[in-house]
Amino acid sequence: MTQGSESVRFDKRTTDTVLHRFEQWARDTPEARALIAGPDSLTYGELDARAERLAHRLLDSGLPLGALVAVGTARQAHLVVAVLAVLKAGGSYTVVDVASPRSGRRQLAAAGPLLLLTDAARQAALDDGGGPGVIRLDAETPTIGRPRTEQPADRPGNRSTDPLPGAAAVPPRRTAAVLFTGAAEPRAVPVGHGLLLAAHDAWAEVARPTPRDRHLFTLGTDVTAFAAGWTRALCSGGALVLSPRSDWKPQEVRAAVAAERVTVLHTDPAGATRLLIRDPESGTLAPVAHRPADPACRSLRLLAVTGDRLYLDEQATLQARLHPGARVLNVYGSAECAGIGTWFELPQLPHPLDDLEEISLLGTAFPGFRIETRGREIFLVTPDGGDAIPTGDVGLLRDDGLLEYGGRIRDRIALPGGRWVDPYPVESAIRRHEGIGAVIVKGVDGPRGPRRLVAYVAPPPGGPTWPAGAFLPDIEELRDHLAGKVLREEAPRTVIRLRTLPRTAAGQEDRDALPLPIMPAAAKAAGSKSGKSGAAAGTSEASAGCAAGCGGVGLGFVAMILTNFLWPGSTDLTGVPQPWAFLFFVLYLFECVAFGVGVVFLIGGRARMLRQRRSPSLTVAAHLAVSYLLLSWWPQDNLYRLAAKQDWPRQAALVYAFNIPLMIAGVLVAAYVVSKPADPFDFHDPLDDHPDR
């Protein structure tokens, strides 16, 4: 099935590019704000002049026509200047990740640029000496390669009066930008000048940007949403609101939206939730019902959500938190399409729908683009008429003409017996359970079989966060909820609570980052990976136990030697007849050995107790209690022997100092023994300590 329109077309050769659109605004409105970034703020005229000066420097360095130039800097205003300069010089650009140098180096390896524009702070992290030539944005080199001399990148002087190569007509298919997919291993995707312009025109036809708009992108600058989406502001006369230092931090976005009166926000589902639904005062998720529109976001007229699935109930909640007349767009696309493909907003619905928690609508194709479904897989067709691009996602073209999202093919789970489970329908059904707002179903290898289905659940937007120990639907309740909705073998066998689902830098749910439980099978596998067989691991544990025992005995003899120095006369057996003298000597010996074993257990016993998977706090208390029970007999008995029977103050002090703690320690050990070990799949999640991750 096919869906699409033809309002945006390609010309075989055109002088109209995103660069020319920007330059037209620079000529028409040179005093208008282009970049709002604190001290780095620039007007259109200033931005154009700085980009032109840097373009001449690039040409003076010997940059060939069409060469790929990578840009990597945390100063977002400098990054935009560099991108425009590369286009003016007739090259193509790619933006690399500087927040994670490892990711940036992989992107450089995937793209293979001729030149890297960066700054001194990032050069050492990105440049390993064997990659592209480097020109520092804070110190220019005159030739591509290693620096010979340094001078400011935007310093005036020696400026040629010849027109820059970017002003000439270019074939639409000539590469303008290289974008990266959001996969763990980045894949470089070339995007031509014609497609980059067509994507902007298609966006403009739907979003209707104006020169009064102020755009803010919350995602990283290397993500397609920004690397191709900056055109939405600078090719329509609007302003880009940028972070003055580095990528936006979650807590900074709300303040920037309010202070700079942002009108168009480009973000992912998690970013939209943090901005519109999270209570800014308490830092927790607050109920949405009966709440007015957020005054901090009163300037927003358009919220574009991209990066991952957005269910209809979530979209409706976001819509309710904006002022009347504001729009919420669910944008779906790929790097091959310059970040767009389809769009959906609630007014597109022809009639009310039931089960909003289970449906994510991708809507209709952007003007000029087309959608095809082949064997349920979604394909996107760009305006240049090229081959259909497989997205790896499943979709359904409904009778009402809207495209419904159906999950990702790569997320399918292989179960024993050759069966496959598509997690998306199961996840959608789980979301209907009261109190569950987000869920990922994943196959996890466990001790009860080669693989079991585990549901990672998180609270809904607008609901209260879950403190440790709060009630959760157990697995039986969840199975009852899923009865009749999914096949029995497709129902998860375990539930794990997370405060939020982990996401990638591109805003997608990160299934690979889900914390795995520590299970006996996993421990054995770890032993195998370290080069130890099961027998070898067992031998190692036995050796460690033997070493601990010998160490305890050794410390016991040291304690016996120290006894007469610390408590002179406490072990004097003069005048005690046999066999009682021998029995008391054996008692003293056992007290010293118990002290030595207690020292060893205090140092190394906690790790072994944690393997029992009981409550972490109870495990710590029990570890200290057992250590005290072993350590206390040596000093206690020696002090008792030196205390006179009628010395009541000293006797009372010894009783309260030793006997009462011994009783408490015994209670703690009893509580630890009778406590139920945690399910191997139910554990404390480190994400609970970082709710804003």
C-alpha cells in the first residue's frame, strides 16, 4: 500500500539550496536575530559574515570542491558558523558527537572526512593523529594537515572578492551533509542538496514557520534532528536558541523556553515529558488532571516530538499542557530522509478512538514524500524519486488513511523451539494496566531456561514516582491483565520496575542499556568468559575459603599474643586445677580465633552475603551483626575477668556495651535468615538513583 503527495518536487539543477535560502534572509533582514546563545548571539548579517570569512579560510587551506568536512565543537554557535562556512566553500558537512569522544571517533571513522573543524578543548579527544587533517576553530591552519601557523579562524583579512563555490548552481544529488543513524555502531548516510532543501520545504508546508519563531532543539547536535533540522529556523528567517556552553541539560530547557520565549520546540518523548508534565518545583511527576496549561511554556505554539514512539494518550496529555491553539506533532523519519517522513497531530483523527494507550499513529507523509508498506515493513520514498528506503519498522495503513506504528523488526525476540515474539503488541497491552505508563519487553537468559520474557515497566507521565518498596502488580496480576489480549506463551514471566526507561542520545528507548539481573547462571557465564571452567571456578572459591580460614587462625594467634599486653592478668590460670585450667585455655584460644575470623569476615564477607540476593540494607546490617558476634568475645571476656563482682558500675557498663549489642546482632541475623531471597529478575535498578537520565 502507498500513501503520499507530490507538492514538493526536484529540479535537475538549481541554484536554490538551503544555503541560498539562508543567504537571502541575511540580505533581506541582516539585523534580525539568527542565533541566541548568550555571548555568542549573532544576527543574520553577523552570522553570514563570519561564515563567509571562515569559508575563505577553508578555501585558502586547499579544500577541494565537494570535500567532506567534520565539525566537532561544544560551542553550538561556532558549530552553526562552521556548517554554513563548509557549504559556502562548496563542501559537505557532518556533525560529530563531542559529548562522548568515543562516539565522535567512531563517527569520524564511519564518515571518513577530509578535514575536522574543532577547538582546542576537543581536539585531543577527537584527533588521534591518524585521522583527518585538523583546523581549530580558535586557531586556523593555512593548509590541510598538521598546523604550520595559527591564527583566529574568523579573523578578517586576505578576503577574496571572487564568489564562493557555494553560490554556484549544484546538482541536487551532490552531497550536502552526511548524517548518522542512531544505531550503536553509527552508519554514515549522505544527503544531497536537493533532499535537504526538499525536507525543509516539506516541513515548512506542515509546520508553517515564520520569521518570528524561535526554535530550540534539545537533542544532541550530531543527531539528525539538529544536524539537518537547523534549516527549519535559518531558512525561514527564524532564530535558533542554542546552549551557550554545550548540549542542553534537561534542567536548563524549561528556563530557556521561558526566558527566550521559544515558540517551536524540537525534542523527544522524554524531553517533552520533562518539560510539560514534570513538576518543576518538586522534581517529581505530578498529576495532570485539572491542571491548567503550563505558564512557563506559554510561548510555545508548536511541539515537534521525534526519536521514538509516542502513544496517543501521551500525545493527548502533552496537548493538554499547552495553551489553546498550540500544536503537538509526532514526527517520524530517518537519516536517509533528512529526519522526516511522516507527521501526525490529533486533529487528523476522523473520529474518536478507543484504547489510546495501545495506539501510536505516524499519520501521513510529509509533502513530496511517500509511504509504502511491504509485508508490513514501512518504506519511505523521498521526493527525488530514488529507491524506497526500508525503515526496519512495522506499520499498518489504516482504512482512515493514517499510518499506525507496529514496532521494530530488530526487537523481535527468539524463544526456545524456534518461536518468535513481537514485543510491541505485548508492550501496548501492558500499558493499559493502571499505573504502568511505559514498558519494554525483552528476552533475558535466565536460570529457569535458555530465555524468558521480562517486562521492564515505568510509571506513566503525570503519575507519582515509585519509591523503593512501593506496590507493583505482581506477575500473576499482570498475566491476568493480559489474559485474552496476548497468547499465554507471549506473556512476560517477570516484572522489573524502573523509574524511567533508558534512552539513547537520539531519544530512542535503549533496550541494550536495560540493567540485567545478577543470576547464578550469569555468574557461571562470567567465570567461563574469564577463562575458568566450572570446576576451575569451584576450585578458586575453595582456595579463597581456605585462605580466609588460614588468615583467621593467624590473626587469632596474634590476638592471643596481644592479650597480656592489652589486659594483663586476664588469662592467668595460676591456681586453677585440671582439667578446668585446660578447658579455660581452650576457651581463650577459641575467642582469639573467633576474633581473627571476624576480622576476615568484616573485610570480605559482605560480597558473599550479597550473592544471597536479600535486601541490600538487611544484608549490610546482617554482615555487621555477624562480624560483631565473632569479634566481640575476645575483648568482652577479658574485660569481664578483670572486673570485680561487686563493681556494679563497671559490670553495668560491660553488660550494656557488649550484651545488648549481642542481642541486637542476633535479631538481625535471624531476620536475615528468615527473609525471602529476591527473585533473580527483581533487583534494585541503578536508574532509580538517577531519575533524569
